[in-house]
Amino acid sequence: MTTVAILGATGYTAVELIKILLRHPHVKITAVTSRQDDATPIHAVHPSLYGRINLNCENLTPEQIAERAQVAFCALPHTASMEIIPKLLALGVKVVDLSADYRLRDPGVYETWYGHVHTDPTRLGSTIYGLPELWAEKIPGHDLIANPGCYTSTSILGLAPLLAGGYIEPENIIIDAKSGVSGAGRKPKLTIHYPECNESISAYSIGNHRHTPEIEQVLSDACGKQVSVIFTPHLVPMDRGILATMYARPAKEATEEQLLQAMRDYYQGKPFIRVVEHLPGTKDVAYTNFCDMTVRLTRGHVLVLAVTDNLIKGASGVAVQNFNLMQGYEESTGLLP
Amino acid sequence: MTTVAILGATGYTAVELIKILLRHPHVKITAVTSRQDDATPIHAVHPSLYGRINLNCENLTPEQIAERAQVAFCALPHTASMEIIPKLLALGVKVVDLSADYRLRDPGVYETWYGHVHTDPTRLGSTIYGLPELWAEKIPGHDLIANPGCYTSTSILGLAPLLAGGYIEPENIIIDAKSGVSGAGRKPKLTIHYPECNESISAYSIGNHRHTPEIEQVLSDACGKQVSVIFTPHLVPMDRGILATMYARPAKEATEEQLLQAMRDYYQGKPFIRVVEHLPGTKDVAYTNFCDMTVRLTRGHVLVLAVTDNLIKGASGVAVQNFNLMQGYEESTGLLP
Amino acid sequence: MTTVAILGATGYTAVELIKILLRHPHVKITAVTSRQDDATPIHAVHPSLYGRINLNCENLTPEQIAERAQVAFCALPHTASMEIIPKLLALGVKVVDLSADYRLRDPGVYETWYGHVHTDPTRLGSTIYGLPELWAEKIPGHDLIANPGCYTSTSILGLAPLLAGGYIEPENIIIDAKSGVSGAGRKPKLTIHYPECNESISAYSIGNHRHTPEIEQVLSDACGKQVSVIFTPHLVPMDRGILATMYARPAKEATEEQLLQAMRDYYQGKPFIRVVEHLPGTKDVAYTNFCDMTVRLTRGHVLVLAVTDNLIKGASGVAVQNFNLMQGYEESTGLLP
Amino acid sequence: MTTVAILGATGYTAVELIKILLRHPHVKITAVTSRQDDATPIHAVHPSLYGRINLNCENLTPEQIAERAQVAFCALPHTASMEIIPKLLALGVKVVDLSADYRLRDPGVYETWYGHVHTDPTRLGSTIYGLPELWAEKIPGHDLIANPGCYTSTSILGLAPLLAGGYIEPENIIIDAKSGVSGAGRKPKLTIHYPECNESISAYSIGNHRHTPEIEQVLSDACGKQVSVIFTPHLVPMDRGILATMYARPAKEATEEQLLQAMRDYYQGKPFIRVVEHLPGTKDVAYTNFCDMTVRLTRGHVLVLAVTDNLIKGASGVAVQNFNLMQGYEESTGLLP
């Protein structure tokens, strides 16, 4: 049994995390923290948790967290994460960090994209990027895992097999990504106010979305070549789900069936990847930890389509995969079916 | 030609008002005001207005408004309305007030339901409640019209014919009302944050919604008896529209067809009322100034169903009806089809 | 371990049933039947099942079903159910019937509301109505359980405690119910075609919805008095969920807190009922087997509000509760959290 | 005054057409035809038309149409259009054809993409493609205009200025297009059944969508070079709107501002094109005849974003533009604001 704290418990990734961990046979949630909602029962913040968990939101110090939990899931905003995480690690608490603070390897790149100096730069280079489908074997033994972004996972999972197999050119891959609104968080603002974004689709953050360097770093690692992407996120009027429609140039001759087989081979034995022949919709994977993907050849281009639930496979589900691997539990515990 | 100012131009009723008035052959919009968005082009607030109107939001004094406009549509929050309106009237500006400040006749009732002392109580008793389908003839000659609430109009329009005709008992009428999210305004807050209210329906403000006394006052006027209602609003995951499902006890023997005919007779010649035989959906009237209604007899109860677009017939459309009647234009100018 | 067949596997209740049963530690699904989709893999019908179940849809005889399964979940349309169920029972297969065929006690009432002569009338009177929160103890030992309707369960669960406790009058209870679109089934038709029902709410089947006699029969049983309801269903633009807003007259003096306590006491120890103080939204229970409910006193009326997921607690979740009780498994197996 | 018939009046483009034409000062609708709904009032098919038009659907011969109407809007399926149109033209009825039958110049290309031999091939080469923003001057004097497809217009309008100005390479332009569900028509089918497509986004018809050759033909005409596109349509859970996100390679050095200016210059004086600086959402143009567009330079690529309402600017609005130009009315009559 592992005792677990969830830091930043009022957001959407936190509530999904709690639901998954309540199903986990080896976990006991011992603390949920929040700076704003001190002493509020967590079920008053998230009514879907009513009767399922009996904890109040607390504003805890690292020491208090360490007294209660062996592992902390850190669902804090970036910069807040890198402030508390070194203290937790020093106190012997293992951490799965759902923020972006430890994803990028280079502090300069972090500063460029996030606009803050990284205050824990030495740990940056050595932190494992927690994408278990690519390198599950690296995760055990580490006490800090950087959990991937939602657009990031979806894009990387779709492209990695074809890049690693040399099937597509690594440069100028176009990622046209579409996300449900929950990806924008639980803090009310005009752009995601219901009457503004309902019945509308639009692009945003063209050329400057922070998942761009993360996608490039991880894909470059995955294929050993410098990968560059044009990443365009869109906001779709639905709660959950990401669809990445990706356009690449073939690097060698291959049929559609060969490309599908390359995907299947790459993810052999991976319980959450489903290589499908049909065109997947986000609803096929909603509320699950699956990533469905397929590939099409058309007019001299390779199209890769991948879908995930942005809050599960894109955040809290993969966080539990990482947790399981850190703690030596079976990777899919609490996550299947 | 009438010059018109729109006060509180950043909200959803304001943008609908602007769109209607841009189609109006006898109106020139000369000012749009806002306290927060001073000097912002109105099309930057509402991108749908791009290229259609060339005005900046301004923070104008009553005197400046009076210099530019003969009529002001006041789409300010309650209390802000009753602060500026006496000044505008004193300066000779006619006003259609879309707030609740002048709807109730009794300052004590206002204070009870709105929690503020009314600062213009003498005008309260004499202000005309602008529901043209009930008393269009009272509106000409007045320089202040209180524009009805959205739930209010929908409920009143459905019930008035049967109450006035003595077909239903005036007491304990149940109004189960359902509204799209735009009715909650343009200010972001958690309850109408997209991922909170999408894919969900819930009731709110049971027993204390401020449209309750307004419905009772106007229906009592309309039938000459004290009317009481149990009013329950619900939030529906859609942009626009109100459906009021209303349950009353019959006060005399009548067939469904007789009740329908009572509705048709009551609204004879009223261009925006459509008495229908089918069960109306809010989509039938979306983006129009129509109110569709029907009636059913079932198990000893009279059911009245009425639908409107909450921003048009429930706010800005009826405001233009009132404006037309005040100014001597044909009631439906700018509003049909 | 119990072997299970799902009859009528292409609909929405079937896919939910499959998902729940895949999580059930004591169930093996051995057959999924369909008349139209013979030999199609079930995951081709429901892509969300891809990789999770390896069965083809088959058009099986009762004998073939009996060879493979100890229990059949019958998700067939009404009349098709009562045709096959006597044969299955004769072959020793236990049945949870999700259709309406065995819910009503009186064959005449069935004929009136469903327009068909009941071909298995003798079994009608003796079949247990499977609402475990009301009479879980009656279910074990039976080999046929009539699974309740979705509107029915939601309405009954909300009203039963107050009727049983004599807090509300049993006559003329108004049930204004709102349902997501999945309740209308998976067969395409114009009324639930996306562009017709999206962004719209409307009432339907006023005075003649088939859940009416079912609600009255079960509530009358629950309180020992003749209950009558005015039941008005509405279609809401969302996938899942039912909200029943119910209006009753108090039968005796009681505070809101006493009414809430009566609910809590009635459902003491029932794992899927959550009596809450806030106004519940359907999203709070979406994708779960919970029924959240509360009560309000306003203007001399008792308002009961109850929410469920129409496909889970309203169909497949309660079916598994019934199955568990029939088979002697713990009632909540496969269903929590 | 022009008398007008609408052929195929039960679909979504027809109802939008009727609404626009009811606002048109020089049009009288004299016939609405349908093969299925003979003698049904058109408002029974489309309840939003209740009280606004008093015509029954009729199954009329070409001769009967010619007796009543000077112009026919043909909203029939492809192949049905080319069957009736030659007869109407022979009888002196002018036609705006909203189907695809006369859009492609080459009968062989038509046969390849539509799977039917074209039965009126000689007229194919000479029919004007009705995109008034590109060649309004060609339309007057013709008695048959091929109205563009919805994806087609949106894509072409966004790309034409930059192709015509030589700013982008004509080959391998990626068009990632997203459409609301009304674009799929009013005939119920599983893919656009509410619970299937709500809360989901997916791609469809990759590499074989029929708007592909149409986009290429018109853009090649517009810039005098062979244009090739990779066109990927997606279904978005909303009623209305198309967003085309388009990726091209620059053909010459230009700043973002120069590209925007090229767009503005190209559409100088065109009332329905709005070149904007922000990223447009489909809601900005919903229920209007506007096409909003902008351009971004990012990582060596030119991104063009264009939005329309698929039923108005993508179908019925542009049809009325074409009609106005054919008949010598001002192009925007009935369509602004």
C-alpha cells in the first residue's frame, strides 16, 4: 500500500486522478492540498466525489505532506511545482509532476517558452520524461517523473513509431491538433466561457504553444534525429478529448499496411495503445487511458491520426502509469479496462 | 431617424441589440458605452460585429450621452441603471431599461428581492412594463420603459391568455423553466464555465429567483386576480433559448382546442406570437423575436409550453419593439422575419 | 464465475453493460447477439470496445444461448423480449430483462400503453421489478428480473422515501423530467438527428409516455396508496443523464432538514444513493451508478430533485445490481467506484 | 420582382434559402418542391418557418415549375440536378444549382469522383462557377450558375489571394478543415446521430472527399497554375460553421502584414469578406454570409485560417449572391447585415 498526496486538488486533472486512485488496490489517498480552498471538503469542490472520499482540502507544508504521503502527485501550475518539488524530494517524497516544470531538458528553452528562470536547473537534465510507451524501463528507480502534456503525448505517440522506423521525414511535420475545453483548466475566463466557445471552433497560440518544444525534444530523442513541427492547437466545443491530425512526408517507400504494422510492432504489448484501421474519434477513448491511432497514405503524404482523453491518457492516467512503474506495481493497475 | 446610445455594450444583450438596430431603417447608433473597455472598438469585444459598426466603447457621462442620442438602451446591471436613468430622463433622453430596476411596482418588493434600497422609488409606480403583446397601447408617450426579463416574458406570454380568460386557477402555477447559458451573462464564473455546465442540466435558485415577483405582478395585472407561482429555473447546455413548461389547474371546463383558440384570440394580430399545435422546441425560435406556444390537457391539468430566444424575444428584440412603440415606428420594424 | 450472454448487443445499454461486465471479477461474457450484425465483431459496432472483447455479434437461437450462458441480459425491444424470454427460462437460463415487457403487473395496462397483447401474461404478475434500493431482498431466488426504465428509476428513487414516510400527498405529483439524447436509442431518426436536437430543448410524449404507469405502479407499491403522476419528459442536448424535478404537496408538517433526513434514513446503507444538500447536476453522476437527490420546501410545495446517468443507473448499472443479487454476489460488484 | 421556386425544400440549405429570400425585397417564393413530402405545409417540415410562409411541398414537373417561377434554386442531390436542370433551362427557367453537378469542368473528373456518367456534359464546360468574390463579373447574363460547395468556398476564399499574388507555392497545400454537423444534411444516419457525434471529433473521407477536385480546379483557375491540395475534413460537434486551417509554403519573401494586405487588396469592396488580425472562430460568422480570414507566418510556413457558416456563405447565402448578380440586383440584397 502506498500513501499518496495530491497537490493542487481543485483542478480537473486532480479530480480524475482521485477517481483513478480510488480504484487502485494499492493506494491510499491521505492528503489533498489547495491554497484557496483550505478546509473545504474535496467533494464540495467536485460534487462527483460525494461519498467517495472523505478529505478536506488543506494548505500543507512540504513537511506535513512528507509526514502523510510516500508519493505526491503534483498538479500545481508551472513555477509553483519547481518551488515545492525539491523540498519534497529532500524529505524523501517521490513525485509525479503533472506541470511542465521538469519536462524540458534545457533551462534556456524553459525560460524562452515559459518566461521564467528555472530555479532547479540541475535536476532538469536528469529528470525522466514519463511516457511509458516509449521508455517504461527508465522509470523504475527514479523519484521524480515529469508527466507529459496532453497535446504532447497524443502527438508523440502517433508519430514516434514512424519516426523511429525511418518512415517519415523528421522535419516540418504539421500537427493540426484539436482539444476539448477541459484542457484549458478549471479557472473561469472569457475564452472558455460557455457562450463564447460553445458552437464554435477556432485555432489559438499559433506558433507559440508551449507544447511545441516538448514534442520536438521527445521525438528527437525517440528517433535520434532533430525533429521539427508546426503545431496548431484548436479549441473544440466538447468536454474531453484530443485529436491530432498529423501530416508528414514519407522518407521511404511503404504501404499503408506496412505503416500500420510498424505502429503495431512498436507498441507490441503496450496495453493502452490501440492501432486501428478506421478513423478514430475522440469519443472512442473518452474516459479511458487508451490512445487510438491509425495512418493513411494520400497524395504523397503520410497522415497520422491519434486520439486520447486529454485528462486521462493526456494527464492523470499516464501519471498513474508512471506511479505504478515507480512503485513496482503492474503498469496498468487501476487503469484498465 | 432616431439617434441611439447603448449603455453597457459589452454584454450579450447589447451585441444582439446592435445587430437588430443595424438592420433598423430609422436608427443610427451613435454611442456604445462601457466602463471597463474604454476606447476599445466594439468589434474587438464582439468579433461578430467586425466591419459592421465603427464605434469605440466609451465611458460617457449622462450629458455626453444626451448630446449624442435621443434614446438610450440601458443594458447595465441593476442599481447601475437606477443611478443613471433619472439623469438621462432629466436631460431629455428617452430610455428602454433592460435591467430589473424599474420592473417592480413596489420599492419594498424590490428591496426584498434585490437587496438594495431603490433610489428612484417615485418613478417605480408609474413606469410602464414593456410587454407589448399585453399592453402595446400604453407604451407610446412614455419616456421610460422597463423591459421584461427573459424567463418572465416567456412565462407571462404563455399563461396570460388562459388566466385572462379564466381558464386556469391563478394560484400555485408551477413554472418549470429551462434556459440556455447565455442568459447568465458574459462575465466568466465557475457555474457557467464550459466544462462545468456542458453535458449537464441542473436546477438553480429554487424559491428565490428574482423573476418570481415580476411574473406574479404582471400576471396579476393581466387577469385582475392575485397570481402565485412556483418558479424553478434550470440551466441547459446550449447557447440560446428558454422553454417554460407550466402546470396549472383548470378553472372551468374547456377542450384543448378551446384553450388553443383562447390563445389565438388573445394574440390576434400580434406579429411575434405563434400559437402552434406541435410541442415547440427552443430551436424553432432561436435568433428570432418569435414566441411559440401551445397547450395540452392531461390528467386534469393544463400544461402550457412556451419558447423564446432569451436574448432576442427575452431581451433585445422586445426592447426594440418597445423602442418602436415609443418612437411611433411600426412595432415590428427591424425585427421581422 | 458466471457465463453471460447479452442479447441485442448493438444498442447503447448493451455497450455500457459490456463495459461494466468486463470489470466484473465473476463474469465471463460468452455471447453477444444481434439480428442485423451477424458475424460483425462487436468492437466494429462499438469502437470504444476495440481490443477489450473478442466476440462477434451472432444471431443465436435460445438453445444456442443456453449452451453458452447461465444468465442472459436481454436488451431487446419490447415484444421481442417476451418472445424469447419464456424459451430461455425453460432452458434454465436466468434473465435480466432491460425491456419493458415484464415491468407492469397487469396485462391490460401493458396492452393499453404498449399497443400489443402480452403473450406471457401469467408470468407478468409474478415477475420481480428490479429496483434494489426498494426491495433488494426480493430479488435472490428469482430467475427473471424486470429491469426498470430510466425515467422510472430516477423518479421513483427520488419520491419513494417521502411517499413511504407519508410526507407528501400521493396524488397529482408533477414530474418534469429531462433526459440526454442517448435515452432515445441508437437507431437514427429525425428527432434525434444532431442538427435537429442540438442547441434545443423540447418536451415530448406529454400525457402518454410509457413510463407513466410504471412509475405509478411501483410508487403505489412502495407507499401502499394509489399514486398518480403528471409525467412530462424533455429532450436535452447532451449525451447522458436524467434530471427529474418533482413537485408534490406536503401531507404533513416537516422541515427541509427532516425531509432530507427521511431520505437518508430510507436509503441507509444503500451504496448508490447519495442524498446531498446542494442542487445536483446530471454531470455529478455521469458514467456512474449513483443517484444523487435532494429536497426543497418552497411556497407550500415539496420539490424533489434526482439525477442519474440514464444508461448506467437508469439501465445497465442497475441491471448488474440485479444480476449480482440474483447470483449471490455483493450488490455493488463491478459498479463501484 | 422575381418569382422563385426552391427544389428540394426539405433540406437544411433550403430552409436557410427560404429565410433569406423572405427578407429579399425583390423575390416572391412561388413553389417549394419535394418528392417525399407532397402536400405537407413547408412549416410542418421546418417549424421555424411557422407563420412566415404559406406554401405546401409539391412534387412538380419542370413545366409546372416553369409556369410559376422565373428562377429555380435547385437544392436536389447530385444526379437529380442534372436530370431536371436541362429541362428547366429549355423552358426558360434560370437556375442556381446548389448540387455538385455543374461545378466540375471535366465530365471524366465528375465520373471519377461522383461515380456517375454525366448526362449533360456539353453544358459542363461552359457553366459559370458561382464564387462572386472571384469573378462576379462573369455571372450576369448566364442562366445556370453552379453554386460552390461549403468546404470549397471556405478553402478557396482563404487561399486565392495568396495564390493569385504568387505568395505561396501552389503544390501540396494542406487543408485541414473542420465542419459543423449540419453540413452532412438532414437525412438521419448513424455517423451524425446525436449520441455518436456529440462530444467527439474525427476526420473522415481522407483522400477521397469530393470537394478536392473542385478546390483544385477553381484555385488553378484563380492563379493560372496547377494547384494541388491535401484536403482532410473533420466533423465537429456543433451545428454550424467551417474552419479551414491551411498550411502552405511561401513562394516569395513577405511579412505577415504584407500577406494580410494582399488579402485586403484582393477583396477590396467585397461586402462579405472580412480580413481580420485575430484568429477567427466559426461563431463570429454563424448565421451570416461573412467569411472571416487571417494569415500567420510560422516556422517557414504560411498559415491561412478562414471561417464561414456552411449553410449560409457555404451554400444558401452565396446562392442568393449569385441570384442577385444573375438578375441584376445589388449583390448583397437580402444578405446584409
